[in-house]
Amino acid sequence: MDHGVREPERLGRTRLPDGRLLGWAEWGPADGTPVLLCPGAATSRRLAFGGDAVDAAGVRLVSVDRPGLGASDPAPGRTLTDWAVDIGHLVRERTLRAPLAVGFSQGAPFALALAAHRLVRAVAVVSGSDELAHPRFAHSLNPRVRDMVDAVAAGPGAAEASFAGFGGADALWELIITTSPETDRAVYTDPVFRHAFRRAMDEAFARGPAGYARDTVLAMSRWPFDPAGITVPVDLWYGQQDTSPVHSPDLGESLARLIPTATRHLLPAAGGALLWTHAEDVLRSLLAHVR
């Protein structure tokens, strides 16, 4: 099985007003409904999802490298708000009229930031990281994750330097495999998927670990927006078998209560690899909000 991974149909880089370049990849019809993908931690624009379902649904899937990862130039000290500004420019330059967004894993807060800034019409959060630094998780985080959150709160600069020293694609791959349930390992270690996943990770670290380190600081910090202020539809997708310590500790239960427009989809037999095992369901629900 390939779990819907495909080579990009279009690749490019868009110049931002400050001169930086933002890398992107596209699949599906160029005149289709734009869906912006905010990838998971330390993966590049090349890791797709949905396969043939993207074409069948008439979706123009656009995956974007965050600054410092893959083909996107670095932006030291960037924030989730800065990300929304960058994407606002990309939307205008690439004529992505009224886009939707998908945020997978660590990409979740980046996708929700687009919703908070009213850049997208609806969002699907898939196996998403939550606001891990929020007081509601004070006593429910994995101890290692709690240490990371505390380190960022105590000194973001020092924490970022520490995260940069974590390693690279090999170390992160090992962490993913050892913390995933069997249902997810079956996806990640499938030869076709593994090749696509590992290549995306290698590309993400091509400029060094700084982009990954900055993303991790943002993932372990308080969000600069209030989820209660989001007004567009938000689908929260979680698998009950998901064992990732950096995804939502309560599988989106409290986040669904905070976001007034949220619908939570909890799948008993699924794990964290939902983006590839249930891609058609995710796309169908997302598109239903605007069609």
C-alpha cells in the first residue's frame, strides 16, 4: 500500500515581501478547491496525502514548508502570527481563493492560526498537537513533554538551542517509531510510505535543525490567539489508539469545548496516522463545510 503518497505535480517557491522564499508543492487540478496543508514536525512539502482522492474531490492540495525547513528560507524568531502573514501573501500570489486548511500533528497550531486570522474557510486538525502549555494540561502531559514546556517557559532561547541539538531526521524517525502503536508502525514502515516519509524528513533538515527547533518552541508555547475566537468550522480528528506524547493529551476533547465551531471525530480503531488511513473521510468532511 502507498497510503496516498504521490510525487508533487507542481513545485515552486514564492518570494515574500521581505525577500524570503517560501517553498510549496501542489497536487490535484490547478483550478480545484485550494486546501493548504500544514505538515507535521520536521517533514517537507513533498509528503502528500489522499492520493487519487485529491483529484476525485477536485482539490488543489498545497503543502507549504515552514521557514527554515525544506525549500523555505529561515526566519529567526518567527511566530505563529508571522506564519499567518506569510500564508496571506502566498494566498494572494498563488491566487488561492478562499482556501481551506489541514494541520497534521505539529502542523495543527499553524493551521488554527490561519483560521484565527480569517485566512481560511474551514480547518481539519488531524492527530493534532494541542496548546500543550495551557494550564488545562498542567497535570496530564508526558513527563518528557512537560520538561520541554517548562524549558520554553523558563527561557525560549536556551530551549531552542537545546532542541536544535536533538539530532536530525534519523533521531526523529527513531522517536516516532518507538512511540507509535502497531497500527501506525504498519503505515510508517510500509516500504513506499517509509521512502516518502524519510525523504520528506531529510529535506526538512537540509538547512540544518534550526527550523525544526523553532517549530518545537512554538509547539511548546502558549498560542498567540484565543481558540474561542475562531469562527470557521473546525474538524478535530483523533484516533483512540494514538500514543504520541506530543499530540493532544485528551485527543481533542477540551479543545473541542474551547472552539465554538469545532466538531470532534474520535475513531476507536485508528492511531495517529489518520491523515493517510482516513484521508477520504477528512477531505469529504472538510469540503462539506463549503460545498
